[in-house]
Amino acid sequence: MRLDTILIHHAQEADPATGALVTPIAQTSTFVQEAPGVNKGYDYSRTNNPTRETLERVLAALEGVGRCAVFSSGLAAENAILQSLCRPGDAVITTPDLYGGTFRLLDRVFGPLGVSHRQVDLNDEAALADVLADGSARLVWVESPTNPRLQVYDIARICEVASGFGVPVVVDNTFATPVNQRPFELGADLVVHSVTKYLAGHSDLLQGAVLAREERLFAPVRFLQNATGAVPSPFDCWLTLRGLKTLPLRVERHNRSALELARRLTGHPAVSRVHYPGLESHPGHAIARRQSSGFGGVVSIELAATEAETRKFVSTRRYFKLGESLGGVKSLVCHPASMTHASIPPEERRRLELPDTLVRLSVGLEDVRDLAEDLVEGLDGAFRARQPAGACRTPAPS
């Protein structure tokens, strides 16, 4: 099956008991057994559940591997990888630009347990080889595009370098989705998703997923899924299955609208910088074109404004609702410094070039003309407020 067909048909045949076209919700905590240890493949929903199993099979097929475990959130999925594979004295090599929740998990949960994390420009092959050479690295953790500055890393080259040292590579494919980017085809060993975002797609559930190429890396993750119990409900799994059926259509629209907005915002006098891999001016554009079929639905911009003006801008949009998360049908605007990345200390954010004037836009499925008007209206207002009386205003892009 091709991708669009997988999402509608794979592991989703009509229910043999009733003929129901849609996968049933097995909303139960336990299952009746014929005798002790004799059952129909299910005994307790923490361990396994038919609806969850269907979702895992669909996600595994979507990413092109045979192994998937879903969790109650994206961070629960990340925690399972780190807890199952890292021990005191190990190091996790990461990109400098990293989701704030991942940074917090590494720094404040695993750091005190003796697991360090080192931020490296993973496109610098020599720097990556140097940090892998001391033997302490247990994982290379790649976000591409990154959150929130949308930096792009050459996944295939990173995997090639890391494999020479026997170090597995984890790719967070949340922003790109399997529609735009295929990490396992580029050499990744593990893929993690915040299913909450594009895969589910409707901002109505929390969920994460871990996928693996090899059983030796997957088995400890699967063990922790059951042993620690951070599993999603059958109903949430059913909602994700429902959302996945429109994933390719949604991602195509996200891609198209985000690129149009990125182009329109470039050059606006209230915008000092636009971060979007689809722009030819983006430093990772060539890599993105090579390893992705689309550039995603997130655009980040830096405003030529104060932090107070930036906060006002994000708080007063009509269609871009102020909120955490991304990837849903409704557009969202986020102020990373005070929201998603607030767990990173201010001095560290400055070192990582995450300014207080950075704004992250999750472009939804509304008419892109309405979205553009919403943004330009706010930017025009911010620009006019900063101009002296009688100053000539530069027109916004049409």
C-alpha cells in the first residue's frame, strides 16, 4: 500500500464480529479469560488493548518499520527511550535548538541521575565525531526541523557518522511528519513523535509514539510501556486513528499555507527575521529540499519590537489563538521564551539565540488569506506604534 491507503486500510478491516466499518473502541480495563493465562491475546489494557494495537500497527506501517509503542504523551515516549537506553555516565548528544520539554527532561530529570547532554552542531561532522570519540555517547538526538527556530540537519550524514561509532540516532519527526520526511530511510534507528500534534491533528488529545528499526532497541521501550503504564486510553487511540485518515491532505495544506505566509512576512518592517526551511534564504534550505518532500506547517518570526510589544502581538490575534502545542486544524501562536521554552534559563536561551521577540506560528487549515490579514494587521499596528509622527510607512508585502 501507498501512504494514503495505509492510513485508511492497513490493519483496519471491518470488525469480524459485527461488520463495523470503523475500528471499534475496546473501552475496557480488563478482559475475560477462559482459564488462568488462557485468553484471546489480551488480559489487561495497560499491557495491550485492541484499539491501541491497531494504532501501533498503522503508525509502524506509516513510518515503514514493524515496531511501534504509543504512550500517553510525547514526553512519556521520550522518557521511555532515555530510561530504557541510558545509564549513569552516559551522554546524549543533541542539537542546540531543542524543544523546551526535551531540554527539561534531559537537564532536570536525567541530569541528576548521571546522564549528561551535550549540544553540538550536528551538521559539523568533525565536531560530531569528536564528541562521539570519547565513548560516553549513548544516543544522538536529532530534531529536524528544530523547535522553535526550524534549523535543518542532514539526517543521513549524521546517521552515517554515528553508526561508525556504534551510537544509535533518534529523530524527533514531530514537525516534519512521515508525509514530509522519512527518517528510517535516511538511516535513523529510532523515531519519536508527539502524536498530539500533526498525527492526531485536532488538538483534542495527548499522545506520543516510539518507533524502532531493530528489536534490540525496541524491546526495552516496549517493556517500559507496560511496566510504567504511561499508555493512552482506547478512546484517544481511536481519535488518532480517525485523525490519521486525513493526515496527507492536512499536511499538504499546512505546507502550502505556511510557505505562502513565510514569503509574505519576509520583508515586513516589523519582522526582523523569518525562519522557514521552504525559503531559499534559509541556511538549511538545500538540505531540506534533499531529505524532505515538504517544509512543514510551522513558521517562526523574530519581531523588530520589544518583549512587551511581542507579548501584545501574540495576545491580540483573531485567528492565531495564543496557546501551546501545534499541528492542529486551528492556527496557534506561541511565545517560546515564556511558554514552550520557559524551562530553559534566560542566559541559556540567549546563548542559543532564542530571543524574547521570537514568535512561533502553527499554521492551521483556515483560508490563508484570512491568516495573512490577521498577522499583517497586528504587524502593521506594531510598526506604526514605533514610528515617529509623520513618518512614511513601508507597505507590507501583498
